[in-house]
Amino acid sequence: MAASGAEDAELRRACAAAIGGAGSKQDIVLAIRVAKGRGILEKLGRVAKPRVLVLTTAQNSSKGQRTKAFLRVLKYSSGGVLEPAKLYKLKHLAKVEVISNDPTGCTFILGFDNLRSQSVAPPQWTMRNIDDRNRLLLCILNMCKEMLGRLPKFIGIDIVEMALWAKENTPTVNNQVNTQDGPAASVMTQPDLKVTVEKDLVSQAEEEDMEALLGTYVMGIGEAEAFSERLKRELLALEAANVHALLESEPLIEEVLQGLEAASVCVDDMDEWLRIFNVKLRHMREDIESIESRNNKLEMQSVNNKALIDELDKLLECLRIPSEFAASLTGGSFDEARMLKNVEACEWLTGAICSLEVPNLDPCYAHMRAVKEKQAELEKLKNTFVRRASEFLRNYFSSLVDFMISDKSYFSQRGQLKRPDHADLRYKCRTYARLLQHLKSLDKNCLGPLRKAYCHSLNLLLRREAREFANELRASTKASRNPTGWLEVSTGSSQTANSADTSTVSDAYSKMLTIFIPLLVDESSFFAHFMCFEVPAFVPPGAPANGNNSGELGTLNEALQDLLDGIQEDFYAVVDWAYKIDPLRCISMHGITERYLSGQKADAAGFVRKLLDDLESKISVQFGRFVDEACHQIERNERNIRQMGVLSYIPRFSTLATRMEQYILGQSRDLVDQAYTKLVSTMFATLEKIAQSDPKYADVVLLENYAAFQNSLYDLANVVPMLAKFYHQASEAYEQACTRHINIIIYMQFERLFQFARKIEDLMYTITPEEIPFQLGLSKMDLRKVLKSSLSGIDKSVNAMYRKLQKNLTSEELLPSLWDKCKKEFLEKYESFVQLVAKVYPNESIPSVTEMRDILASL
């Protein structure tokens, strides 16, 4: 026993250490070893895990020193030391169930109602023997009763066995049971026990009533016999009271029985009457139902007959062809006075055909012979009318245009420009606009030939009007031809300066566009509307067409090509005529065309815009021809053997540019800038080639011509960005040519002086300045000889430079600026020479820069 007590104390100390290590201040009530399993583990042959169950209590200071009860599960670590595994609160213990599969009764399940996963089976706890099991369960029950005031449900436990075991072990305060693994200790006595046993023979309601009854008595399991005797005594007393009450109420019962007998006789009589009435009512109800059934059938038949008559009337109305419409469709006239009748007949025919088609017609009628015959008759009537109307309209369009063409008063004549007027033509055509719409709804294919006939007839009229107008426009415009050789070598300057005014040419072209472009736009829009094209009224250029109307738009453009094709030739003729009179008028015509082109933001078709695009391209090509010819005129200057002074095309170009700037209108700036680029590039390239033909005078030719280019374009370069670019380019080339020419003149007079300086500069890269005087040809004596030969007659040398500069120049106005540049360049070179001498020959005296500047100023 001493050994068991020591082992039990050792288990409690180990449990206390494990619980205390977990940071909990709790009192251990009971600690006992168990085996943990889940049932399936034993089936698989796996060994259950050893665990220790510990019942503990703790005081809760926040709730008025209320005691809390816990069930802790401890496991063994790899080193055999106990450590916490699970913690359960006894207040959540709902049931205790002993496993029936274990014949020893030592395996049970503790069911808690706050487990997160109810789908996972709770663990099974296996004790060493029944005593260990009863000790643990009694301890749990007493703690629940005393601390929580309630008991969990017990399932599968024999209450008699528990009561007997409790009686035998009630005095035990600290029991020890020896098992094969050691003693198990319990520290609580079992004075009272209330166990709920779940039996199959007791219903849930009875179990709850029994629990309520037992709850009125406070007793333990040991008082079961006394409780049973008490229940027997109370039952006998209750039965005796019931018998006494029955004996006292006997007279009242006799009266009640007599009343019940009388009532029973009345009920029997009433029941007989009701059976009789029920039979009569059943016969009446059957008669009423029969009458209602016959009446309903008659009403249904009447409604159906009425609906059938109405449907037949509607069908007959659809199948009937009015005589007045039949006459109009088969043989009526298409005169203007009869058009209202014809349109009404078309509307009726369209409606009649649609009414005999599904879904407008009930599908059940679609296969009727009368309907099919009427559909064939209407189709024949439709074909007859479409053929007659199409033939009439083709002849009508042709006769209408032929009448206008035969009358010369419609067109321009000699001495009189006639603006085309199609108001009367459109008015007469609008008379048949509704007829065309109905023809389209009846047969879309009939519109193709009609559109071609209209386009062919009207195309003849438009081309005649444009041709007559263009011929008279050219004949009535008076303008002298301007020379085309603006930059030709043989052309005199006065010939280009006094060119004639040709503004009437561009005015004539503008008038041509002003008259015919709106006319063509109106004709395109009228044609699209009149011929029932399903396209938007306005389509922005380049905008994607609607998918439903893209096909119609393509067909419309093809038809407009037939309608207006050929008229562009008369516009081209005006452009060619204007180009022959004055090629520079292409600039103003280009601006006029661009203005009309930008004004056509949207139209019913793209032909007018295409016409303007083609005109713009035609004008650009013609102007390009003029620019190319001008470039050829410039390049012909290369053929001269030698040319000195300013080339002839340099000042003429400024005159040409001035005239071109006067002709710019609207968006023609790009066209002119491109011409400037090509012309000036050719001019500069030709100038370089001419200068290189005589290298001796190349720089003189370049500087004179570049200077002349700048002088002639100074005013224009301030307002024209493209010319300003070439002005700066000429300025840079002028400065470079001046520098080269001046350096040549300086070196011709002071060659020995500056060659000596160059030798010194070359040696300073390899040796120190102090070593240079000891080099061959660079001694102090050599320096004095160079100074004497170069500077002894400085005034003569400077005068020689001036005369040389004056001799080569043909433009006297450039001499002062060139001489100033020459003196400045000489002084800069001489200053560099003086600095070199000061470094290499510090003791040698030479004229200073100031003295040399004074000498140059005095000459």
C-alpha cells in the first residue's frame, strides 16, 4: 500500500507539473490513467494510445468566486513526460455513453456539445476495470451536480450496478486500485448520485416527466428503496380519494344518464330526417349538373360558331380583290392625275400579300387551297404591275431628259453663262417617288434597271451642261499668257517682273466649282432618296458604314459613278486651260479645291469628294510640271563655260517667290513649300557645281550669289518659315565662303610669317617652348629674318590684300564688309603669332597687336 500511495502521489505530481507548466492555477480532484482509441484503430490492429484524464477545479474571481470544473487530457511525450493535449469544460458535457461492443463495459464516450466538428466521432476512453470507470464517472457526476446544478445523460449503464457499487465504496475517501500499470486514485466520496438511464421502453415525454418528478426530491442513489415506498403510499391515497369522489356524485350521474337517453332518441329522429333530405338533394344536384353540362356545351358551340364566322369573314376579306384596284394594277394609266389611285392600289396589294403570309396569317390557313390560289393570283397581279410601272418610268426618264437636251435655252451659249437648274426636273420626278417606294416593297430587283435608266439619262444632261458651261467660261475669260520660263537664262528680268494679271483664270475655275459642286452634291442626295437607297442621309468621309447599310452604300456609289462619270473631263479641261495661261495659278486653284474639299464634311456618296480629290491631284501634278521645268531652267546654267558675279536665277527666284506668295489661298501652303524646297535645293546644287568649274574663283562666286540670295529674300524670309530656313542656310554658306577667300588672300601676302608660326605650333606638341629656338630654321635669327621680310613693308602688303579683294569682286557693295572681315581675321592670326613669340622668344621685340591695329586703321 505504501508503494501504491507513493506511485499515486508521483502521478499527481507529474500531472500538477504538466498543468502548472501550461500556465494554469487549478486544483487536481482526480487523476487516472486511460487508453485512447476511436474504434477503427483496434480493427486495423493498431494499439490504443496511453493518456491520463485529470479532473480539476478553478476559482473564477470575476464572477463572485464561482468554481469552474475542467477535464484535462494529458499525453506522454517522446521522453515519457506528461504534457497537455486537450482541455474540456464540464459545463459542456452532454452525455456519457458506454460502448456496447465492449463486453467488459470499460470503454465509454464523453459527448460535449461545443465541439466544432460534430461529423468526427469523439474519442473512446478505455479503463483498466469497472472500478476505475465507476470512480471516474461518479466523480464527474458529483462535480456536475454540486458545481453546475445539472447532470448529463447516461446511456448503456446499469443503474442498479452503479448504486450497489456506490454503497460499497461510499466510505472511501482516497481509494487506490492496483492495476497492471499502477494505482489509480480518487479523492471524492459518493454520497449522492442521480443517474439518467436511457431505455428503449420509456418515451422521451415519460422520461422528462420522470426527471421532473425526481427533481422534486433531493436524495442520492442510496435512498432508492425509501423513495419507492413513499411512491406506493401516495398512489394508494390517490386511489382512495378517487373512489370516494365517485360515490358522492351518484345522483348527479343518474340525471345525466336520463338526459343522454332523451337526447339519443332525438338524434335518431333527426338522423332519419336528414337521410331523407339527403336523398332528395342528391337527385336535385344530379339534375342541375346535367342541365349545366348541356347549357355549357350549347354556349361553347355558340361561341365557336361566332368565332368561326368572324375568321371566315376576315379570310374572305383578305381573298377579295376590289375591282377598282384590279383595274389600276392591270391596265390603269400612270399619268400624274392617276398617281394617287395607283399608289392606293399599291398599298392595298402590299397589304394583301403580307396578310396571306405567316405570321400575319394563322399557320392553319397557310395550306388551304383557296389561300394558295389567291397567293398565286396576287403574285401574278404584282408582276404585271411591276413590269408596266418599270417600263413607264424608264421611258419617262428618257423623254424628260431628251426634252431638256433638245431645248438650247437650258445650256450656256456664246456670251451668256447659264447656271443649270434642275428644280423642274426634280419636281416632276418626285411625282413618282411614292410609286418607286412601293415598287421596292413589291420587288427589290426591279429597282436595278430603273436606277441604270435614270443614271444614263441624267448623265447625258449633266455632261452636256458641264461641257457647254466650261466652253463658254473659257471663251468669256480674257487673260494674257504669262511666261513659263521664270528662271530661264535668256529671259530678261523685265519680262518676269511685268507679268500680266491672271486672276480671272482662278476666278473662272472658282466659278466652275461654285456652280457644279453643289449641283452634283444635290443630285447625289436626290438620287439616293428618290431611288430608295437605305443609307444614312450623311456619311462622314472615311467613317465605317453600318453593317446593315454597307451593301446599299456600295451599290449607291456604283450607281453614282454611272450618274456622274465623264463630267470630270470638263473640270480637267479648265485646269489645263488655266495652266497654259499662268502655271502659277495652280497655287490658287489648289487652295480653292482644298476649301471645297474641306467643306464636303459629309455627303450622300463619295463621288463628289473623289472628284475633288482627283482635281487636287491634277492641279498638284500640273504645278509639279512647272517646278520641274523651272529646275531644268536652273540646271541649264551649268552649260555656260564660265560665269562670274550673281547668277541670273538668283534674283529671279525672289520675283517668282513673291508672285507665288500672292497666289496662296487656304491650304495651298504645303504645295508652295514643297516647290520652294525643290527649287532652292536645285539652285544651291547648281551654284556649287558652277563654282567648282573654276576653283580659283569658286569662293568669290559662292559668296556673291549667297549674299544676293539673302538680299533678295530678306523681306520674304521674315514672313515665310520655309524661306527663312533657306535664308539661314545661305547665310552659313556665305560665311564659310568668305572665311576661305579671306584666308587665301592673307596667306598670299604673309605666307612666311604664318608658316613660321605653324612650325612653332607643331613643335609645341612634342617639345617645350624653351627648346624650340634651338631647332633648325626656328632660331632667333630666323625669327628676325621672317619679321623683317614680312613686316618691313606692312603698308604695301595690306594695300596689296585690299586690291586683291577688290579685283575679284563684281559686287562692289560687298567690298566694305569683306575688307572689315579681312582685317579682323588678319589681326586674330597676328595676335596668335605674338602670343607664340612671347612664349618661345621672350626677349625678342616685335610690333604689338595694338600697333598693328593702328597701322590697319590708318590705311
